[in-house]
Amino acid sequence: MDNCAAAAAELPFEPRDPLGLQSDAFRLPTFCRPVKYEVKFTVAETRATEFIGEELITVMVLAEGLEQQFMVFHSHEVSIDDIELWSTPERRFTIPPNAQTLSLPSQTCMIRLPAPLRELCSIDANGNGQLQLHLSFSGSLTTPMSGFYRGGDDYFVTQFCPCDARRCFPCWDEPTFKAKFAVTLVVPAQYQTVECISGVKIDIGRPSFPSSHPPPSTTVLGNMALTDHAPVPSTPSSSVPLHQWRFMESPPMSTYLLCWFVGTYAHIEQRTRRDIPVRVYVPPPVENAEREGRFALGVAVKALEYFEDMFQLPYPLPKLDLIAIPDFSLGGMENWGLITYKMNRLLVSATSPPAQREHSCRTVCHEVSHMWFGDLVTPKWWSSIWLNEGFARWAEFRCADTLFPQWHLWDTFVTDCVEDTIILDGLDSSHAIEVKADRLQEISQIFDTIAYSKGATVTRMLVAVWGDDSFVRGLRHYLRKFSYANAATQDLWDALIEVPHEFPAIQDPVCLWHKALCRPAPSDTASSLAPAPPATVAVPTPAIDTAASSSTAAAATTPATIDAPASAAAASASIIPAVDSTSTVSSQLDPLPSKPRQAAQLPLLRSQSQR
């Protein structure tokens, strides 16, 4: 034991809380950042109720934090058995239990160090430090549908969004702390697929590519492709043969996107134009894969190609898996490279009702769009979650309408998004698209209709104002600029403005909309508009109206203009305000019946008459 280890063993217990760890609104300090996680999980039995974990975290310590004498990370409902700090491969010391402080409100673990981090790190040329944390831990598989859990007696799966990775392993469980992941699973060897269907013809109204024929393999899935597997000796607690499965190292990503699955599933496969394998996994028997999975597989392949063309950014991972989970709390979850779905959101058959096929198509398109919006570029904090969900809701309609123009999905957009937004914005309980969310309970609550539907409606409004081509060019610039990093709403506005667009007079088109409860006040909206030309002026209106039918779908991609009002303030007053939710849709469009209807409201009225 060196001097640091001896000093750590003598650290006294300090009950004080100078960092605010006892607050459920606690945010992790930013002077320590994970760079890479090497994690290994062992499930010793097919009906196990516990797992064993081990991890090595490479941590970068920024120069401004080298004088600190503590580290804080998330851990919740995980039993930490051992913590070691590795300054160098030869210099390691153990953090004793009396130097560890667990906090239930903030779900964190603070470790106090025997010396400042400067003395414990290796310093690079930029003045930043680096060290490694080695932790051994264990946890329960019985938490229903969150963390790492067992579904019935048939499979094991993870669900980490928004804040449940900490239930599985100690980590920096906030979206801004992106890191690489190298995952290894040790599981019973008897989990194997039944069969792989080859030569499946995908009928989604477009020419399909012939599927490949991968050999049957054990159903162990993760974000990345498998690199190798081999049998390992059984542990004292295991009575069945075990196999170790190792995945490729991932690109930098947030903890909530990490995912793996172990079970006995059947699958079908098809490849994109770039030879990316796309697979749909379903519970056995194997006939389910062909009968219920082929529609979703065709949609997923076409959606992946569609968004690659739209964003002009190739899908960055080596494969994409879609899997139906019987015990799953969400409709779908955009784990990077391994999208998990509720059964009825992914699986449909030829005899399924048209509405169910439409819903499945939209859900698949929604989650595939997240591979860019949410996974490649992730919000800095949950208050900007609409950058994920609002854009994905808009993108799902755009993509699905391209695949199935006969469905007239922009009509559905009016009822599913615009009208829902108008109704909810009329309630006292409504909130802005971007809302402060610091506490865990608040984070879970902001995944609501406002984030999804109003976010999509404002996005659609911006498309109509700026024009489809200009808006998409701005999105491409935004995604390239923040790839493998994090962004906030203002970063999106800045990126859009940096790209030349068709309305250079508008400098801040909807910056105020994401902050307003219902809509920006007339004076605020007026300040975001440049002086209006004498004939027409482009203003942010709920412009989903022009795409209300297939005959007008093309018009949705063109800039929307209205007759110029007397002033910019009058223009903003013509935007539909929120009213009481008990009123009818017609009354919401005209809260003041005695006042003549503004021209900006007419397109929405037309779209309702056409339905």
C-alpha cells in the first residue's frame, strides 16, 4: 500500500453536505468527464434475479479541477463492492468505505480522495489529467421495465432512458457526458435463435433489395456488432454453461442510449444500398418473423436510406436492429443501433387494420430518425428534449408520407399534432416547449404532448416560413457541427441562421416560440421580424395546413406568405392563440367571433373541411 492508499484508509467520515448531494436537483460537477467505459456483466442463470458487474472507467480531469479532492458519479440501487483508483498501471489504491458517500435523493456516490487530483493524475500536453476508476458491483434484475431487468423467464434487456443507467452500473448518467462503451456480456449459452428467414420480399410500395442470409446465431444484441464469443468457466453460482460475448467499441454517446438484449428470438434481415444490415427480431416461433416483422423491416430499410439522403450523413454504426419486447413501458426507444419497441408498435401482419399499419410505420420512422436527432447529436440537458422528440415527430410524418403518399399523412398531422397542441395550450397546466427540469420527477414528466406535438408543429411552421430546401440545409449544417456532441436549442437557431436561406430578413424566426407558454407575446414576436416589405411578409404560422391532403402535399415544402398586416405586431396577432380546452376546434380558430378572421387562419380551416 503506497502513501495515497494509506491516507485514504485514514479518511474520517464527514456527514456534511457542501455539494448539495442531498438535493434531488443535484447536477454532477463538470471538471471530471468519462472518456471510455469498459463494462462487463455476468448473468449466471437463465432465471437469475441478480447480475454481477465490473467496469474500468477512463476519466479526464479538466485543468480547472485538478485541485479538487473528490469525485462524484451516479449510482442507484447498485451495490458497490470495491472501488480502486488507478493513477498508472503500477500505482493503484483502494477507496475505503468511509471515503464513499451515497446519496439517495441525488442518486450519487461521492468518493473523497487522499490528495488533490493533480497528484493522482497523469497530465497531458493540454494541462488536463487522466486516471482510471475500477469498480466491482452487483444489482437486481427484478426492477420492472427499467435499468437492466428480466422479462418473464425468457429474456434480459435494458431500458435506461431517461435516468436509469445508474440502476445498472455506476456512471456519469447525464446526457452531456458522452463516452465510448466497450461492453462484454457473460450469459448462459442456451439462449439461441430458432432460425433465420432468408429471401424475404418486402412489400412497402417501393422496390426492395434481396435480403442476405446470415447464419443462425445466439441472440445476444447490443448497440454495436459482436466481435467474438467463447465459452467461459462456470461460476460457483452457475449450474449451466456460460459464454462470453464481446461487442465492438461504440462512438461517443450518452449513457441513456446504451442497450443490450439476451434471449431466444427469431429474426429476418435486409441490407440497405450501403450494405448496412437491418434486422427485425421477434419472439419465436420463427413464422412470426416473416408474418409480422417483414412490414417493419421494409419500412426501417427505406427510412434509413431516406434519412441518409436527407441529412447527407451516412448512418455511422455497422448495423441496425429492431426488436419487439413483450414487457416494455414505451412505444419505442431509440437506443443507438438497437431500437426496442413495444410489440404492437413494431409487429403488424397483412391482415392488420390500416390504422395499425400506419401507426407502426410512423413509429419505425420516428425511431430511425433519432439515429441522427438524439443519438448523433444529443441535447445538453433534458429541458431541450424537444430537439429529440419534436423533430422526430415531424420527421416521422415527412418520411412516412414519402413511403406511403396514398395515406395522406399530413391530414393526420393536423389532428394528431396541431389540434392536440391547440387544446393543451388552452389549459392552465400547459407549459413552454422548453421547460426547466432539474429534478428526476420533472425529467420524466416533460416527455409529453407539448414536447412531441407542439415541437413538431413549430418545426413544421418553420419549414413553411423558411422553405423546405433552406431548412434541410440548415439541419445538415447543425448535425455536422455537433456530431458526437451535445447541443441546446440556441445552437440549432445559430446553425440555421449560419446557412444562407430564402428569407434573409428574418433573423430569429421562432426563437421565442420554444420559450413561450402558448405563443410569444405580440411585442416579442414583432421584435423577431425585420421590417415587412410593402406587399407580403413571411411570418411564423402553424403551416401544416398546406399539406392537409395529397393534392397539396407539395405545397408544404414552399414558403408560406400572407397578406401583409399593418404592422409586425398585427402579424403576430394573427397567429392562432390558445383558448379554453373545452371549446370546439372551430371556436379555437376564432376566439373572438365578432372580429373578422385573419388570412393566416384560413389555410387551417381549409384543411379541416377537406378531411
